[in-house]
Amino acid sequence: MGSDYGGSNGTTLEKMPTIKFTKLFINGEFVDSVSGKTFETVDPRNGSVLAKIAEGDENDVDLAAKAARAAFDHGPWPRLSGYERGRIMMKFADLIEQNVEELATLESLDAGKLFSWNKMFDIPGQAATLRYYAGAADKIHGDVLKMSRELQAYTLLEPIGVVGHIIPWNFPSTMFFAKVSPALAAGCTMIIKPAEQTPLTALFYAHLAKLAGIPDGVLNVVTGFGPTAGAAISSHMDIDMVSFTGSTEVGREIMKAAAMSNLKPVSLELGGKSPLIIFDDADIEMASDLALMGILFNKGEICVASSRVYVQEGIYNEFVKKLVEKAKAWVVGDPFDPQVRQGPQVDKTQFDKILSYIEHGKREGGTLLTGGKRIGNEGYYIEPTIFADVKEDMLIVKDEIFGPVMALMKFKTIEEGITRANNSKYGLAAGIVTKDLNVANTVSRSIRAGIIWINCYFAFDRDCPYGGYKMSGFGRDFGLEALHKYLQVKSVVTPIYNSPWL
């Protein structure tokens, strides 16, 4: 598990960047928390401490909310033309690209994500997301309404106000900009609370936002914990909306807090237990690649992971053989090693949770085809794990594990495949592998999930809205739907007199 950046043997990283930003970012300045408390963020490759980060709580959220409110009510950002906001966002994107190496390194150190992927895709992708919404900032238009009587009306699309973004640890940069970019384009001001496991890139982005010319108070970052800082954002009377990505359990608490405070709207992208349905006519080579990538990409720490794989009985045995062969060849290790395809789980809590689910799977009678154990004696590495002979009522089939654990099942008919795929409280995503267009159309319209991938998986794009059905939440990130959720619709009506036309 070695690399130029040091192995997971506790040695010092030779090329580790200096961690420059560890304080809260409020009203354009890096500041200590009011309490003076800090918490540790750790390297999941070996459990060593990367930095001590300021621990924000209710008092710090209140300061950030005051700054964001002043910036919204009296500052320039909502009053700039969309074109001017877009130009500043474009500069922000340029600065991300100029710092891609350092940002990619910080993300790998903090989250255990593959450095090569961060550098080639994740970090440059955030610059592209900013540019996408920068291009939309001057195209926010209402409608002229044709009324049924002697009235004329039009709608205005106005920024919703101060937004609280609470983001997860599995894709720290992607989720930061999925939420921040459309909110900036809309003219909102905001507070971002990154996950306590992965605060480093969010603080760096705050620094770049300041350099880009985003006015003080528009973008504030409060690092800390969910029950304190996150709860304070959800219940704050001067925050106008909350956008959250994370677990269904926390989503419930956010909805309660929003309802009990100022009835702020919420957007929730929550848990998933996504099915991948593979039909008899599928190309087995492609299907096995999609299934494996669907559960092992980002170590399985992705809400839409294809953790339930249903294979039609005609190709089941051949598919299983191919899948296990590929899983055993999957390289797990240091995320800075270019040969590695799977790094460590994000922290010990997540590591222990995944291993406990693997033990549940064994006790409940699942057949362990491969994997099931930790790798090495330090760090949070887990083998790619595949269970067969599982039943729908097993925990490894019902619960979101958020790790490299697949539950593999056999089905007979199209109708059975649809029924079993829908047999979940979640509805975030689904995959279909078939050469039959009629099957693809029927199944994609029958699955209750927010995004369906046909003969592909993880086919995300900033132009394609993404979000859940059922207990996977509501509201959409990406696409123009994301921009519109940060906008209020105001109707303006005036009478007309003696007009020849209605």
C-alpha cells in the first residue's frame, strides 16, 4: 500500500501540503469558534491526525447567519446583474483549476478518495459545475401571464434568501458545489456545514471564493458536528431554506427543526439501496463491470451504489462466476497509488459499521462468495464483499450499508424483477441492463426512483437533475431544477382598462 505520498504505515507524507485553513469562515474572515473548541480530522489510511479544526456550534451559526442576512438584505450580491454574478463565479472556477493538485490531495487525505480520480474528475468537475450555473445566472426569467379577465400579470423569480447547506463526507467537493453553485447563481447568501469527517476542502474553497471576489458574508463555512452546528442551521429563525444530503434519519430531524422554527423549506437527498436489474439478454462482460463498479466505486460510499443486484436466472451462474473473478482482482490500498481502485473507508465508525453488516449477512444465512474481511492491520480498508443466496428481509438487503458490500439475487420474470426492485423504502436510483428496448422502457417506467440508468451506471451530469423518491427524500440537485429551488416565484398583477385584447 505504498505511494509517493507515504503508505498507510504511519509514516509522514513526503509531499503532504501544509493544511492552511482550519478555522471557521464567517463574513469573509477565518475566525476561531466562539467556544475556542477544536476537533480532529484524521487520515483514514492510518488513523493519524491531519489537523485540528475549529468546532462551530449554535453561537457560530448565529454569527454566520447574521453575516449572511446582512449580505442578502443590504449587500451587493443579490443586486448584481446575473451577468456580473456569473463573471465572479467564472473566476472562482478558474481558481479551482489553478489549485487542483492541492485540492485533490486534501480530498484524498481527508476522505480516502482516489487521488487520480480527484485530480482528473472530481475537482475539475466542480469548476465545470460553477461555470454551468454561472452561465444560467443571467437567464433567470419569469413568465408573462395571459389572464382570464381584465388583468395583466407576470412572475418574478427572486432569490430565496439565506440558505443553509449541510453536506456529506463521501463527495465533499461534489456536494459542496452541487449546492453552492446554483444558490450563488440565484443570488442567495449561505452557510455551509461540511461533514466533520471531511472539512478541509470546504475551508479551502471559502478562501478561493474570497479571492474570486464573492462579497463578504455571501459564503460562510461553519465546521462542526450535526447535533450542534447542523441542528442550529436547521432551526435558525433567520435561515430561509436548508439543503441537506445525508441519512434518512438526520433528514427527519432537519424537517422537524425546519417545521418547528420558521417553516423553512427543505431539500433532502437521503439514503438509498439501489437495485441493478440484469436481464437474460445482457452482455455479461458489460453487466459484471457495471455491477462491480456500481458497488465498489468510491469504496461503496455513495448513496446510489448498486448494493442490490438482481440477475435473471438464465445467465445467473455465468454472471456470478465472472463477477467474483473480477472482484478478486480488484486492487484495494493507498488512494495515492495509481494502481489502486479502492481506498480506505472514511473513518473508524463507518469501517466498524460495514464489518458489522458483513457479520449480520453471515449470521442471516447469506453465502459469502468473496471478501468479508478487513485488509491489513491499520487504516480502514475492507475487501470487496459479495453475498449470494440472500432474502429480501435480510439486513444486508434492506439497510443502506454505505460500503463495498453487494447482495446478489436471482429472479425469473420481468414482473418479478420489477416487484423486487421496488421492494425498498428507498427510491434514489436504479440500473437496468438489457438489449431489449421494450424491456428497458417498461422497467424504467415501473421503478420508483429518481434516476434510472439503462446499460450504464453512475451516469451523472450537471445538466441532469438528481434526487429521490420515497424515503430517499425530495428536491433535486443539478440541472435547472436545482437553480429553481433557490428561487421564489412572485406574481405581480395590475388591472388593464379599455384594452382591445385580454
